[in-house]
Amino acid sequence: MIMEELQTMKKKQYLEQPKERISGSEAIVRCLLAEGVDMIYGYPGGAIMPVYDELYKYQNEIHHVLTRHEQGATHAAQGYARISGKVGVAMATSGPGATNLITGIADAQIDSTPMVCITGQVASHLLGSDAFQETDIVGISTPVTKWNHQITNAAEIPEVIAKAFYIARSGRPGPVLIDITKDAQFAEFDFQYKKCEGVRSYLPVPKTDKASLDQAAEIINGAKKPMIVWGQGVILAHAEEQLKAMIEKTGIPAAWTILGASAISTSHPLNIGMVGMHGNYAPNVLTNDCDVLIAIGMRFDDRVTGKLDEYAKQAKIIHFEIDPAEVDKNVKTDVAVLGDAKESLTQILPLLEVKTHKSWHQKFKDLYAIEFEKVIKNDLHPTKDGLTMGEVLNEINSKSGGNAAIVSDVGQHQMITCRYADFNVSKSNITSGGLGTMGFALPAAIGAKMAAPNREVIAIIGDGGYQMTIQELGTIFQQKTAVKIVVLNNNFLGMVRQWQQLFFDKRYASTEMTNPDFVAIAKGYHIQARRVSEREELGSAIEEMMKSQDAYFLEVCVEKEDNVFPMVPSGASVSDIRLE
């Protein structure tokens, strides 16, 4: 309690200060402190050096994490933001430092992650001259940021940074980039900070219309075969309890998109699994059988909908959404309920009737039984010699009790993780959804563990994605971040290989990998490491990993040519989902 009071007093000190003459670089640090920033991920260089010099002076108040690559800094900031709900902060120098941020920024944009990136820039008199390490990062980042701005005058710094944090965290969150010339960092001005409370012409949360709520409630109450699909919007709005209350009152079976996972416990009786390309059989098939589809905080992306011409054409569509741009973008809605999901679900709950929909729910159970026999049983309890990714996840579930935060990379292991990981706690599934960024998991797990040091954070990574950001083992070593790393090694780019097998007559073009000794590499970074290739060793290895108080690396050699099913082939209807 005393610590909280001290922190509040500190923040007030920064917020209520009189004007004082300081440099632009010190102003940047003071602005960050005023916004409650205590962690920054970054990589120094010439054009951002004045800010780093100031950070050195404030190192007791802001912890800077030196990642091994600027992309790693953005993913770490994303992991930090995703598990904490706070704004992640990344920093880089000009030129290549700034351009190396772009992948993480684009990832944050499509996955609605609040992030502020600060880049240094060459001195303003050199702009446009192709100076050393000059690049137009504002121009480059415009398509993948929620907002960006270049500062050439130090006096702009407080207002722009305040605006950056407001835009990044408000409404539908997203990344913001601030580019600051070197002369603006050196220049002095009369500093005073005021938090941003609104931006002209920017309405972060549209007002929920009562008529749309009434209309939606009437359709839901009259439905015979309703189905809910929820996405990350529920988590971002902190609407988990409201969604749970709605599901339990109405008895409506509810499925989730990848980024929606963990909002409701995996074991909840009305949780019917994942929709999408490698989602569960029942919710995909019955999407084209329901009479009302209620979408909450999701954007109907192509991985969820499959062939749009055949997506839920028989159903009335109700869309709860904060971003008006997403309504009717891909799927035509009958009723759009705009606004914050927590608010709109709270308002609609009294209007909904108590129901059970038992016979309709039974259809999902019957189809699950088919999927279990055909797919799930063999994934989780295999009888063949080779280890499966599914049984690794099953063992992790057993040892973690479903309370760990799971950070997955992109590929077959991602789909297996999302399908089989047990989640009892919200904000536990951290992965790259819309952009599908290989290399995401290792740095994102670092950020997640630093934001939630008391939670178990396990990174599940393929041998391909792991080598894209493997250098961040150096960050783990330096920061002593107790991340658990599980590499599921099949010596292939597994998902690409699966598609090549199914659709390209097994022409494995550039997908087979000759891998290094991952255990030796981990040990080179002084991280405890182990390799498992036999089923008998798996349980004890995962137990040893979970008991470790420090970072731990576990390589599991899984079957080389295993496939992820069910699967909706590209361009097919979701109800044409394949079980083999």
C-alpha cells in the first residue's frame, strides 16, 4: 500500500510541476515517467543517443532492456502490453534501427496492441539530404500505425508524447510512432506536462445506441440455434465477466478466434472451441447451420470466415464492435452494436431471456465426439512411435494446471497450442494473429514475463521461427528473465511443408531445415537446457522445466511429417473443414 502511495505521489510530482527549462531528451524521459512507463525495450544508436544519456540518469525509475535486435524490442513491448494491458514502449535509432521496428509495428497494428515507438532522427537541417542513417520512417510507418508524428522542435515534445499515449491506449488500441530529430533532443525549452484527454475529430469509443441493443436482444431471444464467436475485443475491453454472464444466462454455445482465447476458461461447458482454418470441427461446420451469429469484438478476418460467399448466409448477424470501420467490412451485419464491449454487454444482459438451447448445444457435442475420435485422441494420446506436438501441450497443461501464460510463435505449433492449451486466466494466450509473424514468441515471452514476473510464462516455438529471433537468448541471459522455452523441432518449416504435401504433390521446396545444436546454443547463453526425443522422458523433462526458478530451454524432437487437422483449405467454406 505504501509503495502504491509513493508511486501515486511520484506521478503527481511529474504531472503538477511548474515550467522548468530542460533539454528535449530529458523532456522525453520525463513525459514517459508521467505516463507511468517503467519499462522500455530498445537499442541505442547515434540519432537517439541524447535520450539514452538521459535514461542513464533515470535508470532507477525506468528500466531499459537492451534487446539484441530492434524487431525483438517491438515484440517484447507487445508481450509486455498483451499480458499487462499497459502501453508497451520500444525505442530505436534512425535509419536501419527505425526500419527494423516495422514488422513489430505492423503486427501490433493488426492485432490492436497499444504500443509507443520512439525513434531518433538525423538533425532537422539534414532531412531530405540522404544523410548517414537517414530514412523517412514517418512515411514508411504511416500504413501500419494508428498515428505517427515527426518532432523537429523540442517544444512539441510534451504535447506529442501525451497525444501518442492517449491514441495508443484509447478505443481500439494500436501502435504510434514518434520520430524526433537529434537537434530537438539537444534543444532546451520550458517544460510542462499535461496528459491528453481527447483529440479533435477522434472518437475512440462510439456511443452505444439503445435501439441497436433492443433489436439485438429481440433477435437473440427469438433464436433457435444461436452461436457466439468472440475475439480479442472482449479481452481489450475487460469484458470477460460480462461475456461469461451473457453466455450462462442465454445458454448460447460460444466459440473464439485465436486472439480471443483465454477470455473464458477452456473448460467452461459452453465453450465450444476455436473457429477458423485449424479450429474445431463443430463450430466451423455449424457456423453454416446457426440461425443467429453473434460476433463480439472480432473482425471477421479471412482465416475465420473462409469463403465469404458461403459464410453464415442462413444466419442473422449481430456484430458487437468498437471500431466502426470493421462493421460490414467483410460480412454484412443485420444489427451492429457499436461501443465498448464491456459497456454494451452490460446493457444488453437485462434484455436477454434465460434459455438453455440443449438440443442445439448437443449438436456441437456430437461433432466434437467425431473430431475427438478422428483427430484429438491421436494428437493428445498417440500410439505411434514419434512424439506429437499435441502430447507436449497436454503434458504442459498437466504440469501447469492451465494457469501459465502461453506465448506461441507462428506455424503448426501455434495452431496446436491454440487448440490444446488449457487457459484458466484471461490474457494467457499471446501470439501473432493477423500478421502471422515468425520470430514473435521469444522476445514477446521476455516482455510478458517482465510484465507479470509472478506468472509462469512458456514460449512454444517451432525450429524455424526460433531461429528468426534466437539472438534474444542474450536478452534473457542479461536480464535474468525466467522464461521457459519449448522448441518443437520437426526439422521442417512445418506448416509450409503441410501445404506442400496436401496441395503441391509433396514437393518440399525449401522447407526442410538442417538445424544446429539448440541445446548447446542455449547453454552458450548459460541457460539450463535439455533435449527430449523419447516419450518416456517427456513428463520428467517438462516437470524439471516447470520447477526451475530460472530460464529453461527444452527441445522436443517431434515427428517430422505430422499434419495439423482439422483444416479449412484456402478458399473453401468453413463447413467444408477436413478432418484428414
